[in-house]
Amino acid sequence: MKIADVCAFYSPQGGGVRTYVEQKLRIGPALGHEIVILAPGSEDSVTQRGPNARIVTIRSPRFPLDRKYGYFAEADRLYAALDAEAPDFVEATSPWRSAGLVADWPGAASRSLIMHADPLSAYAYRWLGNIFSQQTIDRQFSVFWEHLRRHSRKFDHVVSANSDLSRRLDEGGVAHTVTIPMGVEDGCFSPRHRDPTLRARLLADCGLPESAALLLGVGRLAPEKRWPLVIDAVNIAGRKTPIGFVMLGEGREQRAILRHIAGNPHVRLFAPERNRVAFARIMASADALVHGCEAETFCMTAAEARASGTPVVVPDAGGAADHAAHGAGRTYAAADCNAAAAAILEVVRERPRPLAKARTMEAHFRELFGLYTASAERRRMAA
């Protein structure tokens, strides 16, 4: 089956979506499918990633708020690319403009919307949640809900990676919602990679001895990630027991986060570790991963921590919460700094090493593509 992913969030400098796309380009052909990524870019280009995997960029404007990304400004150019590819199945992987473009494309292929973003949690609930209830906010953003409801009826599936988002979509009247969790890179993350020497070095970078607890934070430096809240929670917990906090990330909030760290020697911000082997060692060597974002659609870093046997401290909303289940960590009331600090102290005092158990990305794509194959077959039989 030929699958075209209309991926407005793809960028070579991107984060979770780029990682997802790279694995799709590798795993899809291994499962017998042809994968084509259609992404906005600075120029028209084709990058071959193998006999049945390629990235096709369509010259598009840069997104004003984050110039690493582009957006599909011209429907005709996207439709021409889809017509030329003639895919069996089309994915829209953004709930914004590209969802409408794919829904309205006049081609015959089956199609799905992948919820790689949860805009209401990332923005509206975060901005207004201290003032209004979630139900009130949803009513105020009824235009977005109607956008999702209207277009969902033209998709075979609206795919969510976590139960919390699926529940809200279903309650909001979004049609054809299905939950298919993602997974981690097969064979990359394991408790076997735990390295006491590396752990001691990272604690020394924080000015602390090996007896202290080593916490890890991984992700983009963006407002919705709530890094100031996480730093404050670590500092509160650190008043009761020695804690070093190592952050790996980059983004537009870097200066603000450095100001928030305020020279605290026990909190260090480093660039992301691009080498996957080295990153897996860091993940397995931490005593816990701490995350602040309640708007994750899956939370890949929490899944990677779980696969590494590293407990997680995560909000009780969004995709991150799923990874704390069955003794794999602690959840805390989302956006509550004191609750996060209390959860950190529980994990630090217990120092659990939960059983590493994680779904792989191959399992995710087998389930997803199996769903697509069945949908395409039903459409062919009905034609």
C-alpha cells in the first residue's frame, strides 16, 4: 500500500514529529508499504530514503511563530502533489489547515487525521484554566471544535495516541476516533544501559555527590512544556534532599529558562543529545524523568524512560500520564508546582527501578497500517 503523509509539522530541525517520521520511513517499507512524506519546505525537492521511502517538500512560506516550520499556503500545489503520487491512503498529521486540505482533496483515497497536537491543552486550557472550567473554555473555542467535527466526518479515522485525548475528542463529537498508542525505537532503550560512572559525572556537573538523586528533563524549550514549573518543583524538593536536575533541550524559551534557573548550580541546561546510543545511556542512568506538559499527545520521552527502567514524574492529564501506570512512576495534579514537588520527593525517597515495559514503534505501525489496509479494502469493495 502507498501511504502519503501530509505532514505540516515536519522539519529536519524538529522534535517528536521528526523522530516519528524518521521511524515511519524506516519501518513502513520493512512492513511492505511505500511511504511518501509531503512537507512544506523552502524549495521543491525530493529526498530519497530508500527504495520505498522519500520526503517530498513543497515550496511554502515559513510559519511566523517558529521559522523552523512551514505551512501549506496553496491548496492547488498540495493537491497537485497528491494527484501525482496517487496514494492508496492519505494521512493529515496536523489538526489545523492541512486537516481541512486533506479532507477536501477530491482524490479517491481513504484518509485519516493523526492528532500529533492537542492545541486546546497546549494553549487554551493552559492560558485560561486558572479562570474558567474546561467546559467553558471548550464553548469559547467552539469554532475549533466545529472545525474538527466537520472534517472528521470526511476521514476514515481520527487517530489519537492517548486515552485522555481520545475521550475528549469523542465527548466533543469528533467522528471515527480511535486510540493507537505509539512506541519507542526498538532495541534502543533498556535498563542495561545504566552507567554509574555517567550518573556520577552528571551529578558532579550539578555540584553534587553520587549520593544525591539525579533527575532528567528532556524536551523543547517551549511555554507549553512548563519548564519553569518543573524547575520550581525540583527546587522545592531539593530543600529536603540533595537533587541534581539535568535538562536536555533547545528552543525559543532558552533565555527565559536560563533566567529562571538563576545560576542554581544544581540545575543544568545542556543541548539535546543527538546520538541515540549516548542518549539511551543518559536516560537509563537517571533516577527519574520529570515532565511538566499536560498537552502531550503521547510523550515519547516518558515512553523512552519507561523502556529504560527509569521512573517518571508526570502530569495527570495528557499522554504523559499513561506512562506512569502500573508502578512506572508518579502523576501529580497538572500545573500544580507543589504537587509536582511532592511526587518528586516520593520517587527520590523510594528510588524505584520499575520493570521496563514498552510498546515499540513497529507494533504501533503494524496496528496503524493494518487499520489503513482494512479501510482501503472496504473503500475498493464499495466502489
